[in-house]
Amino acid sequence: MFDETHDPATTMRQRRQEAEAQIRAKELRKVAQGHVLMAGFEAYGNGMNGKGLFAKVNTAAKWGLIWFAMIAPILLVIDQRW
């Protein structure tokens, strides 16, 4: 009469173990994403501080944005006056 495969305690224990495993997996994914992000920042910083093509392109882009930020407001005001 008593079927052990339908034991409520066993079923609840299995569900709890599965839920705990999912929680641990989610936490590990969050930690791994943080490590990937920090590795990306470190690689970007190393490339930016080097002497290669990436550093030159990065410097040119930075100066281009600085000049654009200085000139764009002036051009907008001149356009309004004329």
C-alpha cells in the first residue's frame, strides 16, 4: 500500500535540493560575470596605455570628443543668431 516513490518527504527533499542547486548556480554566474567584467576593464586599460594601434585610436577618439564638446555649443549658438 505504501509506495515509496510517492513519499511526500522524499519529493520535498528533492525539490529543496534542486532549488538550492539553482540558487548556487545563479550566484556562481553572478560572480563569473563580475570576473569577466573586471578582466575586460583590465585588458582595455592595458591596451589603452600601450603603444599600439589601439592606444593611438583611443587617444584620437578621446581628443575628437573633447574638441566636439568645445565646438558644438558654439556652432549651435551661431546657427541661432544668423
